[in-house]
Amino acid sequence: MGLFTAANSFRLIVLFCPSIINNVGLSLLNNQHGLGDERRYRRIFWFNVATNAVIVMAGAAVVTFAGPWVLSVFGREFHAGYRVLVILMLATIPETLAVAAVQPLQSQDRVWTVFLAVILPCYSTLVLVAFALTPMLGASGLAWAYVAGWGVGITSAVFLVCRFGIWHPTADRRLLHASHG
């Protein structure tokens, strides 16, 4: 568990900037929703997704390449956690993109839908895969559980926003005007 905790610390560092960007993005989406400006709403959404994708991939790449050195901060024995670190860096990408993808739903007051259709399946998968893999693979099994959980999370998020038509060119108009009368 020490190897996982050390590697997970760097996962959280990689997720830090995307988390801040997503918070700002959600505020901007809420503002554009209130103004009814569908064009800017769409541009902000896609800018947020693209920015987060670039930042999380760059951060994951840097941490992956610097992994042996950054893990040495915890001690020589933590070098064995490099595999866990790499697996967790894979998990940061779907995690960040899932959070960015569901923001239009959150701005449309569909938080419970996001919870039931994205968050609950994501973390249920994480727990089930961790239960299955951790006894056999240890920290690597737990890291793969994060990848599996967030794989389900991003798949659910994309399905959900497509189902509600958010990525369709006329969807923002329908969504923005639904709450205005």
C-alpha cells in the first residue's frame, strides 16, 4: 500500500490543474447558460475539454518519464512503484475528461443524473476490480481498478452527454432555452 500511496500522490498532483480548470469552466458554463448564449456555451465547453486533455496528458507524460526520480523522494525502495505510477497516470486521462464531459449536464441541474449514471458506475467498477485484482497484483491491481473505474466513467459520461444531445449542434439551443421558458 505504500507503493500505491506514493504513486497516487503524483496522480493527485497531475489532477490538480485540470481540477481547477474544470471548476472555472463550470462557472463559465453556468454563466453562459444563464445568459442564454449557446455559441459561447459550446465554445467554453470544447475549450475546457481540449485544455484539460492537453494539460492532463502533458502532466501524465512528465510524471511518467520522471517517475523513477520522483518516486525516489520517498526512498530507494519506492522505485518498485514505477509500474503503479505508470498505470495511475493512465487513469488520470479518462478521469479528467469524464469530469469535463459532464459539465454541461451539471450546468443543466442534472447532478443526480451524473451521480447515478457516471459516478456510481465508475466507483462501483473501481471497488469490484480492486476486490478482484488487489489480492493477486497488490498495488498494481488497485491502480488497474482506477483505470477500469474511470474507463467506465468516461464511457458513461460520453454516452450520457450524447443521449441528452449536448454534442449535437442544435442541442445547446434546446438545453439553454428549456430553462428559460
